[in-house]
Amino acid sequence: MKTVLISGSSVAGTALAYWLREQGLTPVVVERAPAQRRGGQAIDVRGAALTVLRRMGLEDQARALKNHSNGMSMLDPEGNELFRSEEFALSSGSLDSDDVEILREDLVDLVHARNDGVEYLYGDSIAAIHQEDDAVTVEFEHAAPRRFDLVLGADGLHSNTRRLAFGPESAYINHLGTYLSVFSSDNYLGMDRWQTWFNDGTNGGAVMTVRDNAELRIYLGFASDPVEYDHRDTEAQKRLVAERVTGFSWEVPTFLERMATAEDFYFDSMAQIEMDAWSTGRVALVGDAAHCAAPLSGQGTSLALVGAYVLAYELGRTDDHAVAFARYESRMRPFVEANQQLAFIDRQTVDPEEATRRVDAVKNLIDLDEDVD
């Protein structure tokens, strides 16, 4: 039975652990955080990814946790309403869609609950990867070295696995000119299943209700060329947002105050990962580590779920990992490339119905039952 080390326990890594075990393999998950990460934004599960959830027996549970919205409004920097809609929302598209918008942590919790018995190494990370003909020896930052048959990187945009096995991030990252932060708050505004967006043409953000109006998710973002910052220094990231998101009235100054004490603050660049190959030897990448589409695409979570399913399936149907990796990439790459293009839709100028049509055109652009020769 093959032993597989998965780096990262968010959507891609957690789903991958589930599907690998379904295929008779033995996954071990290493996660730098001391426990499952909380917080994060509302994410979308669409098309083929809904099929993956259905095959996990989780679709109904995910729909029960779906975030409901009655619409959205757009404000100018002074807080004046520019338009509103009760038919679509910028975060999720058409409100009558069959897609599921759910909090990241809720989706991960659903999948994680199906992984009872899977070994998790929390509070640790891969320090070195030594590939051999028949195995991979992995050195950890804290745990003793171990040998695995395969190593799979599901550790996001700033993948440590990718850096160790493929080289520096700078060779693969394509910045899209925007940075985004997200954090939670109690619903002190009394909003009712609503999203309010604000924008000055360059910087802006949004606030939306979640958890049946009990909480808010607040988003603050700014346009910029690549900025040097410590990915693990949360306080420095908060200062950076506060310095850039200025000149807004309405509730934005209060948002900045609440950001300062938020315990689940997240910040990163809008960027894509572009690689000629997602595997080398006995190491492969999945999800954002392989092909981050950027939150602007709205398809990162769906790509992670589908990629985990396809990779695990291909590893389960052959003893030759090289064949499995090649099949996985052959099936996923057209799907990934089509979905990455969604990040370049200008949602401020493109009609919302047209944006929804473009998403619908590609969200099922993969056959999950395909028998690849």
C-alpha cells in the first residue's frame, strides 16, 4: 500500500486525503498551523466540483451551510449608492444559481470530518525532500525524517513543496496587480443577507453577511505592483492595508479599526501560478500550489476539489506514479487554463449576466468519468 505525504490541510489537501484513502492509499497530512485554520472568505463550489462533493456524500450538508444573499449594493468612496441588484452579487454571480457559496472553514470542516483515522502532523512543515528511485525521504522542521512513496503539495499559492521540488516561487507566479485582505466581525451593522461593495476605481472592498446574519466577512483590497512583505507577519500586513485603503467614508474607517484586532485576518496578493509541469519524479502539486487561478476567477476552490479527485483516482488505477501524474495533468490542464482566464473578466465593465455566462461555460469543462488511455 502506497504511503503519500500531503503538505497542506486546506481544501485541496483535505479532499486529497479523503480520495487517496478511497483509492486504497495511505495519506499522511503535514500542516504548518497548530490546528485546522479558521477564517477565510466565502468560496464557491460549482459545476464539476459539485459532482465531487456529491460523490463524497457531502452535497446536502454543504447546501445546508450555504451562504444566502438577497442582493448587493455598490457605493462610491463617500458612501453614496451607485447601484443595487437583487438578482446577482459580485461574490457569487446569479442569486438563482445552483452553485454553493460556503465559508472556506465550513467546507474544510465537512471534508475533514470524513478523514477520521488519517494521520495529521500539525505544527510542522517539510524542510527537505530527497527523491530516490523507490521512495522519497522527507525531513521535517520538527518531526524525525520519514520515507514515503510519494509527496503531494497542496500548500497553496506560496507552496513550500513547490519551492523545494521545483525552485523559487518567482519562476512561476504572475501577479495580477491587486492585494486582498479578509477578516470576520460580528454583524454590528445589522445587515440582512446582503453585500455592500465600495470602490474608488483602484482600491476598495466589501462587507457581506454570513452564518444567517450572525457575522460579517469584511474585505479590503488595493491595487499595487508586487510588494515585499513577510507572509507570516500578520501585524505588518494589517499596517500595509491600513496605509493603502484610505480616502473612504461610510463604515470603512470602522472596518480598519476592527481589522486591527481581528484574530482571523488573512492577506495575500491576487496572483496566478503558471507551470509547464505539475510533477517531478515522485512529487506532484495540486490546487493553488500547481495552478492558482486567483480569487478573481471564483474557481480556485472548484479546481482544488476536482484536482484532488482526479489525482487520487489516477494514482489508484495504476502502480506507476509517472503514468498517474501524466494522466492527471492531461485531464486537468485544459480545465485549469479555461478557468484561469476568468480572473481577467473586468466585472466593473462586463455585464453580470455575461460574466455568469462565461463562468457557466467552463465550470463543467472536464469529464470526471473519462477513461484516459
